[in-house]
Amino acid sequence: MGLITFTCAIVTRALFILVALVGVLRVTWVKNDTTYWFLTFLFLPLVVEMIVTLKSRKGQDYKWFSPPIFLFLVSIIPSIWLLELHHQQNKTSDPQCRNLSSWDNLRDEITLNKTMGNSTSYQDYLKNIEVLFSAVCPNNWILALHQVLLILLIVGKWLLPLGGGVTRDELSQLLLIFVGTAADILEFTSETLSDVKENSPELVYIILAVWTWSMLQFPLHLAVVNSTPSGEGEDGVQEPSLLARHSTDMWNIVEALFIQDGPFLVVRLTVMTYFGVLHQMLVFFAIKNFLVVILNLYRFAVICQDVKPSTGSAVP
């Protein structure tokens, strides 16, 4: 096993555990309940996977599926669920906070941090940290955790050693897809959750469930990794099937229809029709999701039409 491969495999999983630990810390802090430390048991499968991968596969990832990314999602998604639900249930009772939406507020926060750092006793230092953490708005904490999660998924996939059969060209395509996917998912959660009314807790569960479902795109590599069908059988040339010839295109269509844009469109239409929320950005992104769904259906029809003549001409 090369030193670079070993280092990348260890460092990536260490970053995964560190970010997941920050999520558990925040949940314990917000809930003021130490029993939530049991969420750290969700880190154990990731540690076991790291040991098994280093010993059996010399640190290399798999071709079609990435277990470390999937287990990282398993370890951090429960924390984000708890934070989002707690924030939605306690919007009105949240104390005065500092929204980090301008350079002046951020500069004041840094200045406050430096001033509190001059405390002499350890107890005073802990109290100052508590005041500092409480001064930042809960939605800023949650948004930051969402952003770090998505960025780390992209960077982590880049750092993880390549799986067998995955080329650097396919990896570069996958990372570019991840960037676009992450931007769409972040926009969906931040914009849609901000539209939730105080008396609509069921909408929060729907949005978080769709968000969790959409995050399952990141452990999968089917959108760019090509399968190599056998082009010749015992009786001569054999035409490959539709799925074999257009595997990446078919998977992209499935992702758009059933994992990302399709569910996002359903949620946005539900928000507009059932919950009575309507504004310019919500309409725009609903139209964008609708166009993506229609264009993918059109792409599927084009693929089917292209396959029919080729399969018919192959028969003598």
C-alpha cells in the first residue's frame, strides 16, 4: 500500500468523524442533554469500514458504491434532523442572537471572541465560550453544518483512493456532478425550510425526508462509471441491451426523476398548493425542477427511439 493512498484514506475518514462529532456536540449543546452523546456510536461502522478497507483493499474505494461516504451520511444525518426539528419547534422562543449575514457582524463576533479569550480562570473561559456560541443564531449553525457536509462530501470523494475500474476522467466528471447536486440540495433545504410556517411540523418532516433521500446520490457512482458489456457471444455479434448501452444516461434519468428533481418538484408544489406559500423564488425553482423532469423524459424517449432501429437492423 502506498503512503499517499494510506494517508488519504485515513485523513478523509478522520475529517468525516470530526464533522460528525461537531454535529453531535451541537445537538448535545442545544438539547442540554448528555444522552445524545450516544449518537457517537454511529461512528463505529465508519471506523470498522476503514480497518477492513485498509486491510483487504489496501485503502481503495469500490467502483459503484462508496461505503465511507454512505457511513458518513449515516453518522451525521441524525444530528442534522435533531437540530432542524428543534429549531423549527423553538423559533419563537429562541433568545436574541447575532446573525452572521454581514462583515460587521462577523467582525464584532471575532472581536468578542478575542476579548473573552483574555479570561483568567478556566470556569470563566467556559462561560465565555457558552455565551459566544449562544450569540450565533441557530439557523446559522444549521446552515453552516449543511454547507460543511456538502463541501466535505465533494472534497472527501476527491481525496479517497480510486476504486478498481474508476478512471481519473470519470472521477473528474463525478466531482463536477457532485458540485451541481450539492448546490441544488442546499438551495432546496435552505429555501424550502424557510417557508415553513409555525403550525406546519409535518412539512418539516417531508422536507427532511426528501433531503435525506436526495443525499443518497453521493455514495453512488453510477452516473459516470461505464459498464463494459460483452459485444460478442458464441453465435456471433450480439447487440447489447438498452441498459448496457446507455447505463450512465439511464442512471442520470433515474436520479433526476426519482431522487432529486422529481421529489423536489413534488415538495414545492405541495408547499404552494396545500400549505399556501407562494413567492417568486419558489415558483422559479419549481419551474426549473419541472423543466428538468420533462427534459429527462424527452431524453429517455430519444434513447428508446435510437435503440429500436439499431436492434431491428441487427437481425439478418
